Amino acid sequence: MKPPASPASMLVATVPAIEGRPVQWYLGIVSGEAIAAGERRRGVTCESGARAIDLRDARDTAIFEMLREAAERGANAVVGVDLCYASIHLSRDGAALMVTVSGTAVRV
């Protein structure tokens, strides 16, 4: 058995399989979350404890968290990846955008 991949070297696909790389093991659903906020919320910590950052950074952070979880399970790829964006209310400071990403951790 090969050692687990690092998040930086992991394959990520929105499709259910990677052509030419058959799945050896399915290791379960993995996910990551991050919050992107407008200018007046950037750089502060939200009530949930998540740090408010810009949208691209939030997407990348959510993906990295998902890949970190996959690596902990021994995966070297995540397939069927789905990104979701949802507006959330942050008390009197307005709204923010929560980015969630999920997929299936696999060994190919």
C-alpha cells in the first residue's frame, strides 16, 4: 500500500471517475467549508469561528480542507466534487457567503 498523498498532490475531479485510473477503494464522503464576506467583514472572525476571507480564498480554503480530510483517510483522489455557495446572515454586520465543497475520497 502506498503512503497517503498530501493535499497538494491529490487528484480532484467533478466527475465520478478519473479516466484510466480505476478506483481501488472508496473511503467515504469528505467536505470542507469556508466563509467569504464583504469588505466590512473581511479579516474578522465570525460567530462560528470561521475567518472571513474573499471568495476565491474561501473556495480554495474549502477545497484544501476537503483534501486534508481525504488525505487523513488515505485517499489520493477525490471524485464527484461539488461546490455550493450559500448566503448566511451574520447578525448586525450583514451577510456573508459560505462556500462548501464535498466529494468522495478514493484510492486510485
